[in-house]
Amino acid sequence: MAFLTPEAAQGADLNSDGDVSDRVLHLYDAGTGTLDNVGFAAEEFVLGTTLLALRTSEAAQGAQDLNGDGDHSDYVLQIIDLASHLPINTFQAVIPCRLEACDPRVPYRVLKDTVKFLTLEADQSEDLNADGDARTWCCRPSTCGWSAGALRPSCTG
């Protein structure tokens, strides 16, 4: 089970960013009775069978530049491997899908080893579709798994 915990309600800084104004993701394993603070602020999340995708505000995560574009004003896709509870930073800006074809309850598509999401090129400071500008949005897949010799899971895409 996954849920967001308001720091203010707990009176504690749960993501170590120096304030108590965020909502931080927690995972609960009913089988073992363990509660895991993932340590990421989250706007929302989508729980799949093997992965959990969440959107983290760089500002809410202590003004960190999570996607490497030189600012801290974006929302970045984080992925949690549910088997290990290890977080994976995709370094990709993300926006919830607000298109008519999308289900508003599911802002990203979480599949077995892939998360499909939208990125605004301007948020990523990159021309992602090679059309000569950075003004459009792109649908991006991020495939996650254990690479040979890796100590932790990684994503490509």
C-alpha cells in the first residue's frame, strides 16, 4: 500500500528539506507490518504491480535540481521499484496527462517495467522530438530494470 503523509500533520520534516510543508510518499507492507518513508515529496502517484511512479516538485524536495536542467522549478518523475523499495530518479520533467483521451485518475501509465509519461520540452530544457524547438510536449517511456552488475535498478528512455 502507498500513501502520502502531510508533514505538517506529523510535525516532522519527512524528506529532509528543512520544512514541514510537503506531502511525502510512504509504503506500507501489510505482510511484514513495515512502514517505509521513501523520502520524496509527491504531488500524486500511480501504483502499479511492480513499480510506483510519482511526480516530485523540485521546490518541495529542498529546491534540488532533479532533472539536471539548471533550475529547481520543475516536477520530475521518480519511480519506486516495489520489490526493493529503491527510488529511481528518471531525471525527466513530467506533467500529468490532461488530454481528453487520458483518465484524470491516472496521470501516468505504469506497466510491468515501464512508465509512460508526458514531458514539456521547455521544462526539460531540451528539444526531445528533434523538430528544432523546445515548445512541444512529448510522450516518453521509461523502462526500468536491473542492469547486469548494477547495485540498484535503473531506467532508460
